[in-house]
Amino acid sequence: MAKLYFRYSAMNSGKSTALLQAAFNYEERGMHAAILKPSVDSKGDDAVISRLGLQRKVDYLIGPKDTLAATLKGDKLDCLLVDEAQFLTPNQIDELFWYAVNQNVPVLAYGLRTDFSMTAFPGASRLLELAHEIQELKTICRCGKKALLNGRKINGKFVFEGDQVAIDGQGNVEYESLCAACYQKFKQAETAQS
């Protein structure tokens, strides 16, 4: 039986690069690996873009009201790779789980666990509940410690309130991976200024 995998981390750990590498590995062996991305992730439009400069057009964009079955249109796949999986709905995560089980196709979902306010994304929460295998991809904070939180900056200044979804690189929004100590330090500094 194929499995649903969740590979998560803080921002800038190489999730998209790992996804593109996995797609390459399948295709190098003559297999059909398809990439699916939530349409809410407007970064790169209909492409997955890694910080290393690698990019690839996705095979499927899925909206929040779309079903997996309608999106995949019955296509025969050897592997389904999902970028920015945290933006999927819990129902779509359920569909990914049953797709892996019933179609015997591995589903590798890459994404964030929590947002900039340390709150779980609904899609990530469901992945943590259902995935057969969960793997953390590690990255480092500016201080050199392991980063596990996402700091949101607007115009270069850390912010701790706002909508859950704000796409990196749009509207002066950027993210930085932080360890818990650095995250707390920046949050306290921002609170002291308010």
C-alpha cells in the first residue's frame, strides 16, 4: 500500500527544492510524477520555485473548493507531489490520504506546520493527524540554532498580527526562519514598541 507523507519545516529549509528533486528522481526512472499546488499560493503563479532558482510548472492547481478527483481528472500517476500543502483544506487532505490508499500512489506533501503567529494551518493539522509518515526538514535560525518558527516581516519589520495567509515576496512581505528564543526576542521587542 502506498502512503501519504508529510514533510514539513519552517520557511527556507529547501522544501520546494526537495520536491523538485523527488519529481526528477521519479521521472529519471520513466515514471509519471505530477506536482499539485494550491491556487492560493500565488508565488510563482503556476510554477514551483525554489530559492536555489530551480523551477517547474505544476501539473495541477487546486482551489479551496475543488476536489482532488476533479482536479486529477483520472490521470494515471506513479507519484503525486504537493507543494505548500498547508494551504489545502482538511477535506482535501482526507482526499490525498484516500488517494494514496485506494490508488496505491505515494503522495508526498511538503509544507509548513504553523504560521507566523505559531498557529497551525488547518491543512497541516490534518496532515499531522493522517499522514502515514511525518518528517521534519531542518533549517537554521540567524543565531545558528535549529529554526522551527516563521517570522513574518513587512517592510523589513517583524509583525505578529494579521491574516494567516500572506504570500512571501508580495506586498513587501517576507519570512525568516527563527528559533524559539529569537522569535520571542523579536515579539517582545515589537510589543514594547506598541
